[in-house]
Amino acid sequence: MKLKNGAEYIESLRKVHPRIYYKGKRIEDVTRHPATAPHVRAAAMTYALANQAKYKDLATATSHLTGHTISRFTHIHQNIEDLIKKIKLLRVLGQKTGTCFQRCVGFDGINAAYSVTYEIDQKYKTDYHERFKRWLIGIQDENKMVVGAMTDPKGDRSKTPAQQSDPDQFVHVVERRPDGVVIRGAKLHMTGSVNSHEILVMPTTALDAQSKAYAIVCAIPIDAPGITLIFGRQAGDDRRDQLERIDVGKPRFGAVGGEAVIAFEDVFVPNEKIFMDGETEFAGLLVYRFAAHHRANYGACKTGLMDVLTGAVSYLSQIQGASQGSHVKDKVTEMIHLSETLYSSSIACSAEGKPTPSGAYLVDTMLANVCKHNVTRFHFEVARLAVDIAGGFIATLPSEYDLESEEVGHLVQKYFSGVADIPVKERIKIGRLIEAMTGGTAMVESMHGAGSPQAQRIMILREGRLDEKIKLAKALAGIPGKKRKK
Ligand code: SF4
Ligand code: FE
């Protein structure tokens, strides 16, 4: 692994020069800019854990392509153990960062593309899989961070990609050259994109035969000509201008994944980096597998966040003298119960994983969808309970400037204290942490990341084997007869 630790990862980002804008201005160095630096540090944790004896087994793997020790985030799952280790790793990283550490999107894209390119080649005798493996070996050996770029803007949602009045609403091929293709379009909500080294472009939806130009999977360096990133605003991001102040809540790490728009304005992709080009019938399969892997994650990374929240409100209760209240204990119990329930479904969909024809393992897709769907409820319920226990002060706290003010500091000190011997600053810090983890932009990812709830409901019904369930009911009720039309 070329990039051996978090410091080397951060240093490597200073050597690439993507075109990134935030609040109308160019960001020259994502590792130092207050808007992006916290996300860089969160992603750096995925590199750091590989060096810690306690987590090495989770954070690294042996490449089935080279036999080299690699970051698990670049590994192709070879068995159920790999799937489960990933889940355990994500929970630890959620606990250590309290936020999205971003690297799983590329990880899941790599695994989905690996298995699908194999199947395209089987059908069409193409060589996408070999190309993909060559690219992947480079990613593994260099230990690069890859952003999985899937979500297109979509324009008029009632129309397919080929029917859009603006064809750029979905990334597509606009020009063919002997040595490659030129693509145009954009990807939205791209977690971790500003601090990735490479982009893995994938289609966002199943495609009809008319949408051949949209069936493109390819890899592009983040600073390739024609690529522009526009970093999103987050609630409270102005507070980051004073990174060291306790008002930030979680000064080392960001509130969510650090999402950006990636615009592709006529970007050239050489043939060797193209892994699907026109095989429309495989686009849906790729999205399906990517989504399943990513939905499996959410019961792990978000459980890590819920662990932090549970710890935060428990400590706050202690330093406010409320921890022995039966209602507090009951709510904390419920928070733990919900967290472990979510984690169970992440483990379950991994334990039920199966090999794809390429040999790469895929999680159980039904259980993965159930897992993510539960995150859209349980994480919110855990956050609701945290806010309930914490009390209104997390929304009305004066700033650190007031705490330190010669005129009013003594008032903040006096009236925001808790039990004796606990510095008031500690109570404020933990309150700010809860605020940062429950409000503003923080929770949106749990609703819409890895697909909005309706996307999971569609899959749950589609894979729910209703016919079999009807048969079971009829057999027990003693109802003979044929299958009815729906
Ligand atoms: Fe990874 Fe979770 Fe962030 Fe998705 S939301 S990239 S699974 S940490
Ligand atoms: Fe996400």
C-alpha cells in the first residue's frame, strides 16, 4: 500500500488539483480549507485504522488479485467473513469519527462493477473485467480513495434518460474517438468527492435500449480536465471558520459526508478506463448490487454514530445529575435497543451473502434493503430520544465568545453549570456534540443516503415473494385453487 497512513493520505491530496468551488470561490487546498478539512480528517481515519493493531484485521485484507496486503476499502469480498468484517469496520469508524467517513461509496462501486463487468464479458466476449482488474490493482497498490459516482440530476423524473429535453441530465457519451470516449453530465450528492483521488462513474438507474449512450461505467482522475466540483453548504458551516472553538460541536470531523456536485464538461476517458459502454441491460444490475452493498452499510456506520449519541446523552445526564432518573434510563435503553437492532440487520444481510458468478460476494439484497429502511426510522428515533434527554439548552446555548467575554462570561459560567466539579465547558461541549449530531444537515444522510426510503420499499415488495406467502396461507386455511391474477 503506497499510502500507509492518514498523514500520507492527506499529503497525497495536496498533490492533486481538482477544480473545487464553495460559496462561489475556488478551494485550493481541501486539507486546510475549513469547509472540507473535517471531511478529509474523517476519511483519513480509514487509512489510520489499518495501522492500529486492534483494527488491522478489519481495516486490511489480502488482495485476491495480487496477494498484497491492501486496505479493505479497495478489496473485493471473497466470502462471508469479508462482508462481516466490513460491517464491523464501519461501526468502529462511525464510533471514532461520529460522521460519514465517505470511503464506502467507492468500495461498493468497486465491488458492484467487478461482478457486473465479469457478467458482461461472459455475454459479449468483451474485456471490461480484465481492464477493470488492471485499474483496480493500481487502486489497491496505491491505496487510493475512489468516489462512487452514481446519482444523476435526472431532470424531468417522468422521462427516461433518452427522453430528456436536456440530455445532460444523465451522464452520457457525447463523442467517440479511436482511443476513448468523451462524456458530459453531472453527478449530485457525491460523498467524499472533493477528497478522493479517482471517480468511478456508474449509471444511476436501469436503462432501456434507447439509452445506450448512458450505459457508461468508467474511471477518471478527480483532477482530469473538464471536471468541476461544487461543494455543498451544510447547516452551521460558518462556525467552522473558527475550527478550534467549541461552537462547532465536533471540531475534528464534519457533520455529514461532505457532498459535492461533480460536473463533467466533455471529459475524455481512454479505452482502458471504460468498463461498460452501451450494454444497457446490465445498468440495472449494477445499480441493484451497488445499492444492496451500500444499504447493508448503514446499519453499521450509523450504528457507530448512535453509539456516540447514546454515550453523549448518558454523560450529559451524569453531569447534570439526571442519570438515575428512571425515564432517562428507559430512553437510553431504547436507544441501545434500536442501535443493536440496526446492527443485527447489517450482520444478517452479510451472513446471508452469496457469491456472484465472478466469485465476488454480494449481501442478501432483501435484508440489506430492510436494514437501510430501518435506518430511516431508527436513527431518527435515536436522535429524537437524544434531544429529549439533552433538553432545550442544545438549541439555545450562547457561543464560546460569550463564555469567554469579560462582560457576560461569568453569567454563562454560572447559569450553564451542572453538578459541582464539572467544568461548564464540558457540559457545553457535550451539548454542542449532540446538537451537531442531531440537527441541520446531520440526519439527512440517514434518510436519503444509499437511496431514499421509497427505493427500499420498491425492492422490499419486489423481493417479498408474495406468491409464496399466499401459498402458505392458503395451505394452512385449506383453500385449494389456482393462482389469481393480480
Ligand atoms: Fe460509508 Fe456510511 Fe458514509 Fe455511506 S454514509 S459512505 S456507508 S460512512
Ligand atoms: Fe452515505
